[in-house]
Amino acid sequence: MQSGIFDTLYSNDTIIQYKRKRVRDHVNGLLPLGSNILELNAGTGEDAIYFANKGYRVHATDISTGMLDILKRKALLNGLDKSITSEKCSFTSLETLEERGPYDMLFSNFAGLNCTEHLEKVLLQLPNLLKPGGLITLVLLPKFCLWESLLFLKGKWKTAFRRFNSSKGTRSHIEGNYFKCWYYNPSFVSSALNESFELVTIEGLCTLVPPSYISNFAEKYPKSYAWLVKQENHLKGRWPWKFIGDYYIITLRKKEGF
């Protein structure tokens, strides 16, 4: 059910499209065309289709058969079935992955990796799947979000402070489907991979631009939204803005010799 409505829910949302563009621009600026990408939590393939159209080769993984079926149909309809391959595999079980690369980039968008309390275990599996000099780009939820914390002014205490007390996981839901979410700061990722990776860059995402769950902000306040986009794009890599968004984009490069 969820896979069938996923694209309908998110494909036309202005702020989600802004977030997707930011992430894609980030990858395009770092990765040469023709590179091989392993995507974790590929979902219905929105990013896989985009990157394949740009000239990358994508091996898309997800735990949901329904999501992967939609992805395969999209790839076929777009004539990209030779550029996109897929495999059912959880990011928590990458040791069972059949297509092991090695890849030029490992990519996971929109906080899929926040759905585990064992992120360090997942991260430590990644080096063996990458070429020397290969990149990891992850889009994750940090432990503090400026916009979210301000919701206490509207009396939404539970939402405003949910990231502060998430050691046991925070219960979240989309369309009646409940799941647990854990929050990780960039320092957690860098520390876990410090031995074999060097940090390339961190960008804040939805630091000044509001999170997409603040419904219709871009449509209600188009001038304010345009101004916030401009300011965020200017400040995205600066302190403290790169640490206080709804998400952050972090990229690391595998060191030579590992």
C-alpha cells in the first residue's frame, strides 16, 4: 500500500523538490559522469532514475518488494533498464549483497539510515563496497533542528523536543505506517569512519527553508520562501547552519590504501 502512494504523496511537493535538487546538485558536483552508484533505501527510484538519466550507473537496493517493482517499471518505461539494476537487500544486511561492486559512490537519501539504532554497524560495512577514493554521500537527520525546536512556541512540545530524547527511538508515522527513528549528528558518522575515510563536506538542508511537514509554506508565502532558499544556499556549508537543519548532507572519501 505504502509503495503505491509514495510518489503521489511526494512528487509535487515544492519543498521536497527543493531538497531533492540540493542533494542531486551535491552529488553532481562531486562524482564524474559514468560512475557506479550503490543506492541504499532506493524506494520507488526517483533518485535512481534521475542519476541514470544523467549518465551514471545505479544499483538500487531496498527492503520493500513493492518499492522495487515500481522502480523496475520506471526504469523500463524510461529506457534505463540497462543503467539501473536492483536488488532486495536491507542496509542492515549488506554482507548478503550479491552485487558488491566495488562502487564509486554509496548513496542514501532522506534519512533512510535513521531507521536503525545500529548505524555504526551499517557504516562499517561500507568501505568494502567502495573503490579506493570512492565517496559516501548520506542525507541524515541530526539531533537538533532549528525549525523543529521552534514548534514549542506553538505548544507542540513533543515534536519540538523529540530529537533530544531519542536513545530508544522516536515513534514516527506516514499514512498510518509507524516506524522508529534515531538521530545522528555528523560527528557520529565521521568518528565511525575516521580510520578509513576523510571528510569532504557537510551541508545543512532545511535550516532556513522550513521542513516539508510545514504544509504549503512555499505556496502561502512565495516571496519569503524564495528569500529563504537564497539565504540557505548561501549559508549551507557554514557554521552553525550546516549542523541545525532538518537534515544534513555529508560526504566522505575513502582513503588510499583502504
